[in-house]
Amino acid sequence: MRDDDSTKWIIITLILIVVILVGVIAFTFWLKPTYEGFILGKQQEAYNLGVVDSQKAILTGIKSNVAQFGYVQITFEDNQILYLAPFNPNQVSQ
């Protein structure tokens, strides 16, 4: 009878070890990559939203400066200057 109890405990212990190992493997190869992919997707979504907002803010600033001053001067790092002015096809000489 004592052998039956010890055999039963050994089998239960081995089953628990196998279940724990399967859980660790499932987490490592399935849950963790899925979770990290979800987090990475959300970070990229937030970044893209910030980029779009920045582009809108820059273009709105350029449009308001053109409306207010008639042109916009943009200076680049190497001291090159770009002037932007509204295009009026009636003023173009042919």
C-alpha cells in the first residue's frame, strides 16, 4: 500500500512538472511574441499619429505665414534658403 501512495505522488509530481514546462514553452514561443507584437503595434500607431499631427502643425504654420507675410523663408542646415510664395497663374508672364 505504501508503494502505491509513493508511486501516485511521483506520477502527480511528474505530471505537474510536465504541465509547468508546457506552460513555460507556450509563454516563450506563443504568448510573449504575441504580447510584444501587440505592444510594438501600439507604439508604432502612437508614433504615426504624432508624425501626422506634427505634419499638420508644420503645414498650418507655413500656410498662416504665407497668408500673413506673403511668403515663407525656410533655412536648412547648410545655410540654403528656400522661399515659398503662393502661385498666381495670372501674374506669370509668357
